[in-house]
Amino acid sequence: MDINKLRLELDKNTDLNVLVQKGCDQDIADYFNEVDVSVQIPVSVPRGTFLLIIAGINLRLPTMQSNIQSKWDRVLATLRAVDSVDVQSPAVQALIQAALADAVVVQDEVTAINAAAVRPGTRAEGLFGPNSFVTIENVAKAMNRG
């Protein structure tokens, strides 16, 4: 936890003025640990979810040329062998774009994949990174009370 960064945030965030003045450390910590839908945290997509999103591939692929079918059958076999897909990785993004270019997947599926690859984060995660949280001890230190 970057206490200086928390201190700066407490100083500039006018929504917290009353809580800071009253010394409501738990309420301040709770504020930072609440979900903020504008904060998006990357997550891996479970294999089953990923395959379900692109299920239309099973209808499109048989209608395509054999070289396209063969290429994407190998990719699908790989996808079936993993536990989850790190959609944020450059390699997976390149693969998704190649699938889109070959018309193996459609834009709606790509949009759904990208949506499944993030979760709403907390204000703390937006400030300090994924899986971060603010404790009352952090608040006390930032306010020079602990």
C-alpha cells in the first residue's frame, strides 16, 4: 500500500472531507473498497465460458475452405486443453483478430469475449492495482494517526 498516494487521494477527494475531519477511518476504508464500475480489472476467462461465447464457430467452420477449417480446428483443440484464456495477452488478441479476419468469429463474439475478460474493480484497485484494498490501519497511517 502506497500510504503517500492514499494521503494525496484523501487530501484531494472532497467527498471524504467530512469523514476525514471526523476521523471515520472505517468509513473511509469502506469508501475505497466499494466497487466502482468505471474501474475494470482484467481476468482470465474460463475455458467453458470462452468456448460458449464462440460456439457459433461450430456452425461457421464446416462451411469454410479446408485450409481454414484445419487451421482453426487446431486452435480449437488447443483452447479445449487449457483451463482459462488470458484474453488480455497480445498473443490471444492477435489470435482473436486473425479469427475475425478469417470470419471464423464475428464482432459480437469478440465484444462478448472482451467483456468476459474484465470485472468491475474497487476504488482501491483503481488507485493501487488489482486485488488492492484499504484497511483502517492504512487510513490511520495516511492521516498520521497510526
